Amino acid sequence: MFTIEHEFDASVITLVDDEATQLMEDVTINIFAECVTVEQFDPRTDRVQKITMSHNQIRDLAAALDLPEGVYRFSRDDSET
């Protein structure tokens, strides 16, 4: 299950682990104009862990989910105007 909310400065996606036998904490993805943050509460440390990624890194991650093992780079198509 997941939710999508549009706030003033970000779109927020929350992923809820509702089908596993050992449930993981929710994952919150904040999409800002300049970056994307991914947060998850860590019960071992009692803290929220956060990583910050560029939009290019998110694009690469999305592409990597559907590609076989290897090294890839997106090339910019300068022929389009």
C-alpha cells in the first residue's frame, strides 16, 4: 500500500509494508524541486535514517530496476529541440 500527498514544497509518497510476515517500517519519499529524500525509522537506533538523492540518481534507480547486470549511462539526445 502507498499514499501520495502534494504539499506546499514537495510531493510525499509513503510506502507501507502491509503484506509481509515481518513488517518493515514505512518508507517516506519527499520529492522536492532540487532533490529527493528517502526516510525510514530505524527501531534499533530509535532514529529516522535519511538519504538525499538527485533527480538523476532517482532516474537511474528507476531504470536499474528493469535492467540486467551491467554498467549503464544515459546519454543526452542533442538532436531533439
